Amino acid sequence: MRKKDVEKLVSTSSSSVYGKPEEIPVEGDVLIKSISVYGASKAACENLIHAYSHLYGLKTAVLRYTNIVGLKLRHGVVNDFIVKFFS
């Protein structure tokens, strides 16, 4: 990005970085407390982006998306998170 003079970066993350939040909806300034490897990896990526932004003056935004869960969802990261959250 530095070689191509990219000035701005928008990245996607996940609400999984919050782990089990105490309140919903979650405000953006809540501490990150991941309870899954997926959430921890997303948090690590956010930290790398923050460091890169600080070091090289890149303007960045990280969007923490939540998952929409339907009745047919029975596998994958979202289902595993829900099972852990409510158990």
C-alpha cells in the first residue's frame, strides 16, 4: 500500500471481538474480550491495522459487522458462537 501511495483503508471485522458483551447493543468503545479463535484473529487484524495507520499515516476505518442468524443456520462460526454464548 505504501508503494502505491494508498492513503485510506476500510477493513471489515466482526462483533466476535467482543466475546460475551455485558450489554446489547454494544458501543464501539467496549473492551475487546474475544472468546473464540475467530474473534481473537479479527482483533489481531484490527491491532495490526491500527499500528500500520499510526506508523505510516494511513487513514483507516474498521467496520465490525454482526451476523444475521436465521432458523436454518446450524453450522459454522456463527452457530458455534451462539451455542457458546447461550450455554
